Amino acid sequence: MQKGIDNMKQVALAIEKEDKIGEIGENLFGSFLEHLGRAIYTGIYEPDHPSADQDGFRADVADLVRELKVPIVRYPGGNFVSGYRWTDGIGEKSKRPRRLELAWQAIETNEVGIDEFAKWAELVGADIMPAVNMGTAGPQEAADLLEYCNFPGGTYWSDLRRENGREKPYNFRYWCIGNEMDGPWQIGHLPAEAYGHKAAETIKMMRRIDPEIKAIVAGSSGPYLPTFPEWDRTVLELTYDWADYISLHRYYDYDPSQISSDDFLHSYLDMDRFIASVVAAADYVKAQKRSSKTIMLSFDEWNIWHSHDPIDPSHQWATIRPILEDHFTARDALLFSGMMMTLINHADRVKMGCLAQLVNVIAPIMTKPGGGTIKQTVFYPYFAGCRYAKGEALHCRVSGDKVSTRYGDADLLYTAATFDAQSGEMNLFLLNPTAETVALELTLAQFDELKPVRHLLLDCKELDQKNTFESPDSIVFKEESVAGGNQVSIPPYSFHLLSFKAN
């Protein structure tokens, strides 16, 4: 840490140990893998790869996922799930059907299904959040899948799981009841009333099999849809007694013809408002129903997504297709940091989250078929969230200079803080999305004596710089020296993790 310098822009930050937002959900920084592009095939699964294990999973990819410590992975979709027949992906591989996959216009070989994916999840130490088909399927298919996965034995589906090699039930707790059913692009798209009734009946059947599951109903795919937030209100009115969470999805794109670089870097403010709007819709229904139950939020798709071009005809109806393989820049890593911090700052209501996606498809990890891997620029802030956002989220009281954006005035520094009583560690996340060097004055109150133990810096001043297979370490965390004092100089276009530990 460096001492503050006169004539810099000034920001004061005060954090009190007892000024809590809420407990951070253990699955706040989960991820997502869909049968899309190269996420599964040549992503996590490539039997002919030099590092492949006996089940065909790439060890080099598994190592990176374990490095992140991803707690839960949503699977198998995504748009894919709305036309997916889960029974295609079980049993002997040689007998599994090859299907036309209509969501992304591919051929699905079904080499990987729920049993294989569960093996991979155990390999990397992650839980699974299964998604069920609410497009071309419905309550019965969802109940059958739950019985296959979670029922101990003695029934058709549970005994079939045992015949397929898994004796004990998986006991998956969290279940997505469909995907983006508000979207006209979705196979089996439904109006809110129809989806709400279908989802309620689905959860009803599933709970009779396993009363302990937690159900996530499909909320709005984004605030830009004309049905937002009426969709969320209507769906919750029909599912409130059954649902535990409502989902929300949001992506941001940097198109210089549509948005300035500075405004793009402050898009986390839009994400903040989106969350607040969904909370308001959920709490309206709570009041309407005179309920004591509070619906939590599952932000189970969030990321930066630049590739919106139509599918290349040469990639249509292929089994392995390099689509949506965005190569993230330093600029993207900065906004990503802000989005990650926004989840922390709403930890009282956003209890689950899934970065979309984990490998190859708009992902922090990229692979070459038969070759190596790289960590994209966004890998590093995601690592910070996964590894260090633990315990309670704390309010950050910021005062000082501000900057004007399309979303209104913003603090020069965006901040989030957590305190883990079990480890005694306080972690402060700092984002400077501006061209200014900022002098930060930090005040920590009500803590025992804290010693600085870690300062990780992501220097992103070269905004268009990327990590590539030829130059994989252009944007990486740098370990800065740690020192005492409450004055810190925060350079332009940078993300920081500052860690303190109680003596």
C-alpha cells in the first residue's frame, strides 16, 4: 500500500464491523455450464486430450476450477434445457441418441448427461444446480429427474440410477424450474400466467418426492424486456407458496457506437437497480399475500457478452462449435469486478449466483482442443469473489469526489467489504473505473486490531489488453506490499483486494 498523495482526488471510506448488509450465501459465486459451443465438449470433456482422466474429463480444466473453488454449477442450461430430454443422457453411451439441438442449432451427442456431469462436479468439489425443462416438457419429466437423482431406491427411476452405476442418491438441493421462460427466443416460451401455473404444479410434484429441495422460479431475463417487472410479479403471485428464489439474468456489452467506455465501466449501477427492482416486485407480492416468507434472489446468469452475431452457417448442426468465445479485455475485467461486488452489496437478498459461463463460452477459462488453457482477464476478479467473499457483507460508507455517468453520479471508487468471524479476516474489494488516481482514507471501526495481510492488484490501465494463448499473463493479479496506515493510493483503472486479519 502506498501513502496518499496531495492534490489527488479524495475519497473517504468508513466500515464498521456491526454495520452488516447480510450473510453471504455459500453459493453466491457459483457458475454455469450449458451444452452450448465448446463449454462441455472440448471444454470440460475431451476423452482424447493428453490430460483426460478415465472418464474423459480434462485434468487441466479441473485444476483451474478447483483453483477457483466454485461452489455450485447450474446445469445443463440455459436455452438448451427447454428442449432437452434428460433421459437421452443416461445409460450406455453407445445407445444414446444423437439429437437435433434446436436452441443453438447443433447436434447433441449426449455423451455427457447428468451422471457424467455429477462425476465431474465431484471431481472439482462443486455441487450441481439442475435445471428442468419447462419448454417442451413439464411437471412429470421434472419429477422423474428428481426421483432419478434424489430418491434412495426401490422405484423405477431410482433403481435405474443404481443400475447406471450410482448407488447413493445425489441429493441435489437447488433446482431451477425452467430457464428464461419470459423470452420469445425460448423454446416453449409461455406467458407469465401459464408459466406460473406450470411451475407451481412442477414444484408441488417435486416436493412430494423430496420435501427438502429449494426451488428457483424463472424471473425476468433482463430489465429491457417489455414484460419486466410484471412477469416477476405475476409469476410470484402464482408460485409464492412454493418457490424459494426467483432468478434474474443480466449481461453487458461494450459497443463503442452505443455506449462510452466510461459508462460501460459503470454498468454495475444498472445491475444494482435491476436487483432493487426485482426485490421490490418480490416484496410487493409478499405484502399482497400478507406472508411472513421472504423470497430470495438467484442471479443465476451474469457476465459480459459481446458476441451477438448470427450463428455461422459452417457451425450449424455441428457437434463441437467455437461460438460465443469472447476474448475478454482489461476493460471487461473492470466491469466484471463491479458486477461481482454488486452481488456482495446485495447479499441480504441475492443468496445465489451463477457466472455464465465457466469454460470457453463467455468464460474465465479458455481451452484449445488437444492443447492448453488460459485464464482470461475476468478469471482474477472471479477468483477474488469465490475465495475471499465469506461471512457477512458490510456496508461501505463512502464520501468524496464523484463522477457523472449515464446512470447518474457515482463514487470515484466502488467498494464492497466482507468479514468472516470464523477466520477473523476482513476483505475489502476496491474498484477504480476512472482515469483518476484516488487517495483513499480508510477507517475501520469496531474491529479488533487488524493487520494487513494481502494486497492483490489487477492493473487494467491498458483497457483493450487481453490474455491470449500467445501471451497468457498480460493481465494477472500482482501481489503488492502490505503496510500499515490508513492512506492508500488507488491507481486508475484498477481492481484491488485488500485483506486484514485480527491479531
